Amino acid sequence: MESKGSGRFSMSRCLSSGDTVHASVVVTLLLGVWCASALEVSVGKVPFMEAMNGSTVLLPCTYSSCIGIKNLYFNWQYNDNGTFMKLCEAVIPIEGVEPRVQVYHERIEFVGSSKHNNISILLFNVTFEDEGEYTCFARNPKEKHRNHSAIFTLFVVDELKVVDNTVTTIIVSVVGGVIGLIVVVMVTKTLVLLILKKSAEKNKECLVSSGQDNTDNELNAAKADNKATPKA
């Protein structure tokens, strides 16, 4: 009885001290590996676009999975005021094999490629009714049917807005002028200091030369005085 009680006590003590920490670390690492290998789809860094009425737009979408794909299912859907309308769908058997895409919209064309993990589509002759959210969805059976989706928002306008860069141009011009002025001042300062340095060196040479000439004249005058003094 004592050994069993002490065994249970020892087990709980171990779990409450070191093993609990190790177990939590292992779970964290496993979760990290799972998250790193999980399927993910993306519509790009900018998930929206402004298109002109009557134009053709690209609805981008790519997928990624660290452990690869098998029978990857994907589709595009349009959110029509809460009702999702399927635009296209397909299954990619394995990596590098192009899918047979079923298109359900007359102005939609699949332009992706499984070789580049790309499942993007084109929308032709955009109208104001096409404005809204487009969802790119994918499901990977190889990851226990892990699925992921991303939303791309389309705005339709009569004409694209022209960005006024006047303020930016003025700021850039002012900054460039200030920088140019600073460079001119620095170059001028350097030249002035160089000229002053050269002038100081020249004046120093003149003073030394003048001092030597005065010393020679004094010595010559002293010698002449000594010669002119008569003997007693």
C-alpha cells in the first residue's frame, strides 16, 4: 500500500514539475509544425481593386502547403447580397497536373496553373452589378480536408481617379532644393577654407623670407662698420 501510494505521489510530482513543461513544449512544437504545413490561400497583399466599367480584371488567388496537395478542391464564389453564386470549381489531382475547370459564368475564364500554385480567374466586360466580394476557397484532403479561403473585393467606377501629385511634387522639389543648397554651401565653405589655408601658408613664407633678408642686411651693415673704423 505504501509503495503504491508513494508511486502515485512520485508520478504526480514528476508531472507537476518537469514533465508538464516538456509536454507543453512538445505540444507547442507540434502545433507549430501543423500551422506551418497547413493549407493557405491568398489573394495578394492588396485584397481589393478598383476597375472601370467595361474593362477586364484579374481576380488573383494562389495556394500553398508545405506537405503538398492531393485532390485539392477549389472554387470561386461571388457574394450577391448574401447569396453565394459559384463561378467555377475544379480538382487538382497532384502537383503539376492542370485541373479540368468547370466554369458557371459566361464572363469568367480560368487563367491559373497548378505548376505555379495559381488558381486565378479573369472577369470580362465588368459591369456595376459585378461589384462586391469574391471568395477564393480551397480544400486539401491530404491535410485531413484542411480548408482555407480569402476574399477579394472589386469596386466598379465610371472612370479611374487621377491621382493629384502636385503636393508631392512641391515637397520633393523643396527637399531637393534644400539639399542642393546645403551641398553648395558645404562646397563653398570647403573652397574658402582651402583658399584661406593657402593664403596663410603664403604669408608665413613671406614673413620668414623677410626676416631672413633683414638679418642678412644687419650682418652686412655691421661688417661694413667694422671695416670703416680707423686704427688708433
